[in-house]
Amino acid sequence: MIQFAIVGIGAGAAAALLFASVTSGVWLSIPLFYLAPLPIMIAGLGWSHWAAAIAALAGALGLGFIFGTVFFFAFAAGAGFPAWWLGYLTMLARPLAAGGGNQSTPSVEWYPPGRLALWAAALGALVVIVAIPNFGVDAESFHAGLRAALNNILRVNNGTPASAPGGNSDRLIEILVNAIPPAAAVLATITNLLNLWLAARIVKFSGRLARPWPNLSSMSFPPLATAVLALAIGLSFLDSMLGIVGGIVAASLLLAYGVLGFAVLHAITQGMKTRALVLSVSYAGVILLGWPMLALCLLGLVDTAIGLRGRISTKRGPPSLS
């Protein structure tokens, strides 16, 4: 336990420094800020979820002591708790009896990567939802508060009064007011997934990763996730706080289905001569343009609905021995 405490305090200090770097105002601090959960996840995957819990608490307390309660809660909700929980789930396993009824050689079933992706999306949405009361407690006050914050940002950057008629600026603000909540949920989900992948890679390279590396191309989502996505999309059309929450949840889940779409694409292109080209173009299109991610979301949804990978695998048949 002493080792967990030492590792946790060190990881918490590193996470707090990354999180606090945003106060410097330097552009380089932005990617460092989003890497704040990484040390906590490394502690959780490489040592124990207790080390990760100590890291999350130590980082939050340190930031709270130096910068105040706002940083304490921001770090705890935005980095500490999600990093601890994802690390805990990643290392969650249950013993299973080996095939043939031989109880002397039990195997282990690890928490599936598909559910980890859904948890990353759920936590990404939750972080944004928790931040909503900072701007307003209903749809009208929330939009007004977010609009005022954006006006202040433009005033600081442009040196113009926030109340000045803006023309194009006003239209841009209205677009941002509606786009920022779901975009923030997508960014939070990406942050969770990227940090978890990086932490697992780092811990695996160090030889401390207890679980085997999963076959990501075989990941899947439970059918209930599709029902939740459909409900969230339906709610997003409401002109109320429920509509805002629905849009946030829908955006984070769509990103998760995009990740599933990449897994499907990796699976169905196996054995193709143009596999490298297809995957390269897909990744480049998503990174550079963004909108191709919608096609991957659709691919993930289709696979969940009809088992696309299984159908293609059946038609393809067993691999040739020649």
C-alpha cells in the first residue's frame, strides 16, 4: 500500500501540473491540459486502481490548495474521476472455467473494449452536463450565459465592446452557442479514449500491463447503446434543457460509434490488397476533414444492427493455406 501511495502522489502531482499548465496562457499548454488524465491512468493500469484513486485525490487537493475550489472540482470531475474509473474498468476481470469443464486451468475474461469506449463517451457527456449550471439552470439562461461568455472572449481578443452590433460576429456566436455543448462532449470523449490508449501502450511497453492487448477490430456494443443513442437524438430536437442534454449525449455516443466504425473497417478490410490505402485515406479524412467520421458512425450502427463483420467473414470463408 505504501508503494501505491508513493506512485499515486507522484502521478497526482504530474497530472496536476499538466492540468494547471492552462493557466500560463501559452498555446502549448492546451495539449498538455488534455493529457492531465494520463498519469492517473498509467498509475491505475500499471499498479492498482488504489494508486489511481490516490493520484486523483492528491491532484485535486493540490490544485484546490493553490488555485481554489474551482480547480479542485474541475480537476476531480474532468480528469481525476474519469481517469480512475476507466483505469479501474480496464483492469476488471472475472475468472472463467476453461473449456471442457476442466476447472484446474481457469481462464480470465477481461472487461470488453467496446464497453470501455461507451464508458468513455458516457463520462465525456457527464463532464459537460455537470458544467452546464455554471452558465444557467434552464435552456434560456444557459444560452444567455454562454453567449455572454463568448461575447467577453471576443471583446478581449478584438478590443471591441461586447454589446456592439456584430453582424457576422453575432451569427457566429449564435452558431457557437448551439455547437459548443455537443462539441465539448465529443472532445471530452476523444480525450478519454486517447489517454486510455496512450496509458495502455505505455504500461504495456514497460511490461506492467497485466491484461493481454485486446483485439480492437472485434469490439462490439450492446444493442441497448443504439436505443440510448436514438432516444438522445430524439431529445436533442427539444427546445429545452432536456434537448441540450440530449444533444450532448448524442454527440458523445456518435463519436463512440465512429470508433466502432473504425474497428469494423479494420475487420472487413483484412486480406484486401488495398487495405493500407483504405485505412490511410479513412484516418486522414477524419483527421483533416472531420465529416467522414459520420460515415464511420453509420458503419458502426449497421454492424450493430445486422452483424456486418460476421456476414462478410462468412462470405469470405476460411483463410487460404496456400
